[in-house]
Amino acid sequence: MATTSVSKFIPIFLIILISILTPIAHSQSDDECKTETTNSCTDKARAVPLKIIAITSILVTSMIGVCLPLVTRSIPALHPDRNLFVIVKCFAAGIILATGFMHVLPDSFDMLRSNCLDDKPWHKFPFTGFVAMLSAIVTLMVDSMATSIYSKRCKAGVNPDNEGGTAIAGDQEMAVADGGHGHFHSHHHQVKGASESQLPRYRVVAMVLELGIVVHSVVIGLSLGASNNICTIKGLVAALCFHQMFEGMGLGGCILQAEYKFLKKAIMVFFFATTTPFGIALGMALSNLYKENSPRALIIVGLLNASSAGLLIYMALVDLLSADFMGPKLQASIKLQIKSYMAVVLGAGGMSVLAKWA
Ligand SMILES: [Zn+2]
């Protein structure tokens, strides 16, 4: 399967990236810039139960968010060839776009421009923009190469029936769900013809996107887990629940169009839902070691954020929005385009509002 070769690709890239970046981080002085100020809000003992509540509630809400687009599969109005399906996808793409522009990129700018970092390299050169740009180029590279390898394999007949097999299995599931086999099957060939060349790309997109989102999800969990400020934690938990639910809807929309089998879908859902709780737990475990304002944390997290911002922005614009809006379905109808743009604005706007908190 080429998806496995893609998923092999990505960790290797990340390892290379991190191994390049860590020497820079080590060269910085280790002393902390500013420790957390101690005031009446700081209460470690009372923060722990709040964090446990956070872990469970965020787990549940992310699960709901990411599954929401997936269960819509059983609603007849949301078949892949219906208009509403395109609108849902555009809403999801808007969320991803805002995650990149409004959450991850500004975070990275804040971190790499922080006063806690040395003036010499960090304030003299816009590292965030540079890394985000490189990351967009690398994403394009992975995208195009993985897609060409995948399509070549499919053509060469290594597993020629895999696609069809999945699609048909999905169909039968659908047919059982709405009780009209003949009805759905008539669409099948037409849909398949149009999307057969697109499916490998959708799968690459879903995989890479999950990776880009996960970085932000772990980081926000980490900062919640490491904080002992009970005044801010309470508000943060509510914001993060919405945050993860929204982001889950964005990701769920992309997993939906990748048409994975149940197990793979379940793995992706599970992986996404556990990242923020994992980040919180990690933050709690490292709360003595991890300081948000230490130069090392700022540089590593800042650079990771920058690369994930480039990835998310590229994916949202090129693979999700442009692919849909320039595709035959939306090109055929201005009216549908206008509805879709409204969905994009709604998704991006909702996620932008959440940027106020996390
Ligand atoms: Zn965010």
C-alpha cells in the first residue's frame, strides 16, 4: 500500500527536521527566562483534578467532533455526489485554513520573537516565515511524489483491486443503511470514474493533515498540563473542548473523503482524539522540567509550529479549497460556489473566534 509508504516518509522527514533543529536549541543557554509568577491563582493541588476533568472532557468532545462528519455518511442527503457533501467539505477546509493562519502561525511568531530568546539570530531574521515557507515546499514535494508513486503502483497492478474493493464495500454498507441498493449503485460508477484519480490524493491529504494538526493539539495540551494557574485553567478547558471539536470536524471532513476502511478510520479518529489529552498528561508529568518560556521549549515548539503552519496553509488552500472550487462540480454552478464560500467563511470564522483562547 502506498499509504504506508507515505506514512513511512513522514516520520523520517520529521526525525531529520528535529535532528537538524536540536543542535540549535542546545546551543542556547538553558536558564529560564521567566518562571511562572506565583500568585493566589497558583495552586498545584487543586489544578490536578481540573486537569483530569480536562483530559476526559477533551477526549469526548474531540471524539464527537471528528466522528460528526463521518456519521453523516449514513444520511442520504450527504452522499458524495450531493451538493451538501461539497458544502460540508468546504466548511471543514475553512476550519483547517483558520487553524493554520489564526492559531499555529501566530503562535510560532510569538514564540520565536519572544524576549526570552537571544537577540542575535532570533530577532534578526523572520524564522517563522522562513520555516513555514520551506514546510509548504516540502509538503508540495511529499504531496506530488507520494501521489505519483501511489498512482503508478495502482496502474502497475500491484494492488489494482484495492480501490474498487474499498469503494464497493463502502457502497454495500451505504446500501444497507438507506435500504436502496439499486439507487446508490447507479451512482457508483459515475462517482468512481470522477474520483478514482483523486482518491490517492485525498488519502495523502488526510494523512499529512492529521500530522499537521497533531502538532498544535499536543502543544496546547502541553501548556495546559504544565500550568498550575487554576484561574486560567477553567476557562481554557472549555475553550479547548470547542477547539478540538471544531478541529475534529475539519479533520473528519477530510478523513471522510479519503474513504478509508473502518479500521484505518478508527485509528485516525483515535489518534486525533488522544493527542490533546496526551499533551496534558505529558505536561503534568514534565511540569517540573517543562517551562513554557525556556529558550529550548520556545525554539523547538516555535519551529514545529512554523512547519505545521506552512503545511496546514498549503493543504487547506491547494489540496482542499482549490481542488474543490476548481473541480468540475463547483465549476458547473455559481450558486453552489456561493453557498460553499459561505461555508468556508463560517468554518474559518468559527475557528478564528477560538483563536482568542487557544
Ligand atoms: Zn488553536
